[in-house]
Amino acid sequence: MPKLVHLFLPLFLSLSIGVAGQSNKKYKSKKRTSKREMRKRQEEANRRDNTNAFNPAQPMGARQNDQRDDLLWHSESANTVYAGSGNISLVKPSRYGLSDGLEVSSVLPLNYWMPNIYLKKRWRNESWYVASRHGFYSGRPGLKWFNKRDNPEIVEGAEQIPFILSMKNELSVSRLIMNNDRCGRDKPYIILTGIVGVDFGIPFGDSDLKEMEGHFLTNRSPAITGSGYTAYLKARADWQMTSSLMLGGSIAYYRGDFTGKDAVEQSAELQLMLFPRLSASVAYALSVANYTASNDIGFLPYVDLTFYFGRRQGRQKGLFQGKMF
């Protein structure tokens, strides 16, 4: 009997090891197949999910900050950029997120002639965004610069140009328009914004400045020259046509201490994402007003380049969570 045990024990062990090896190999093969199937399913889900205009799903292995998901929110909307993120623009305000719901902005190229800085605070819920924006600027450096160069449309032979502190106070409300076209998954694709604001200037000293002439100048003259106020109402819409193409426009009514007392301005902008962090814009502004020293209609075309920096917010947080007040 012991001899039989010694004879069959090695054979039994070899058979057991062989069966275990085959079983393990089969398990590993199934595991690899399962991973491939999961990857394919995830990629297919990503392709179906790329219609999300604000937070497109990233391909597997893509970095989280490859695409920004807050580009549709114009600087005039009631939203703010993410904390530590922002943009640098040639024409539009350059923005930086100080914290969640708080941003600072400035039109950087304009600072040489008119130093300016603005602070925006935002509140939100799933569909409504509310923001207040307050800023300070002073046109004195630019007024003195144009006065030396004898530019009568802006400054005409002024002898006293004091320091003038101009202030902006603005309240904006934005509403998301959602498109429920995929099994109950909402896709935000249009943002509507309403704005009410007032600008005024305070001169610190005697002044013999006159009203600035021309469209886009006369209605802003009271705050810049310190001669009164300008109030305005504005309606704006922004639409993300594709993942890289955005269209926006606004119409504004101005009322204040300037010639003609009121004015209307309309603008439109087409923005194309050239790269994940760089966009180019083609835009125009149209002014209709009864200024005595100019035509009733003024037209201003312009282009802009914008560089975006910082990281986009993760999908687990999203843009549309949070409480209002």
C-alpha cells in the first residue's frame, strides 16, 4: 500500500497543477476580454455623450484639462470662471477666478489710457445665475494723452483735467435653456442674460472737460469726464453651435446725461476655438443715437484673440450644482 501511495502521489500532484494552471489561464483570458469589452463600451458611451456642450466626456486616457467647459459663459453673463482659471483677451475683459463664484476682471490693453478693475460675485442654482459686478476706472490718463495730441473728438483744448473716479454697478441674471433630447439627459445649449447697470464719475477738482463726441463715446462720456451718469438695460443670448463654434449677441439701451439723452447699441460675436486654449473672434458693434456731432448710426467691426488658462472643473462637481443664496 505505501508503494502505491508513492506511485500515485506524484501523478496526482502533476494533474492538479496542470488543471489549476489551465483554470488560471482561462480566468486571465476572460479578465483581459472583459477589460477590452469595458473599454469599448466606455468609448462608445463617450461618443454618444459628446453632445454635452458644457462638459464633453473625455476619451479614455485624456487629461482632464484638455477642454474647458465654461467657454459659453460670456464675460457679460452672470457666471464666473473657475477658481485659479481664467482668460487673457485683447478686446474683451480678461478674467481670473479668485474663488468659487468670485472673479476679478480688467480690459488689459485699455489700462494705459484708462486703468480699470472689476469684481463680480455670483449666486446660482440649477437653472438661474445671479451676479453683481462693481468696478472702478479712471479716464484721466487717456484724456491728458489725447489733449496733448489735440484730438477734438475726445478732448478739445482742456486746461483743467482733474483726477476722475468712475464707478460701475451692475446686476445680471442668466437663465439656462436646456434641451432634453437624449433619454432624459439635459443638454444646456443657450444662455439668456439680462443686465441692468449704472456708471457715473466723480471729479476731484475743477474741470473744463467737454462731452466726448462720436458713437460709443458720447453715451459713456458722463462717467469718464465726471459730468453725470449713464444707466443701461441689456439683453444677451449665447449659443454653442458646435463644440468649437459659439455665437453671441446683445442689444442695450442707454439713458443718461449726454446729448440726445438715449442711445441703442447692438452687437454680435462669432467665436472659433482654434486650439483647446486659444480662440479667435470676429465681431461688430452697431450704435443708433441722435448725437448732434455725428451720424445717427455708427458701426465698429473688430477681432479678438483669447487665451484660456487653468483647469476645467471636474465632471463630478459640474457647472449646474449649488444653491442660490
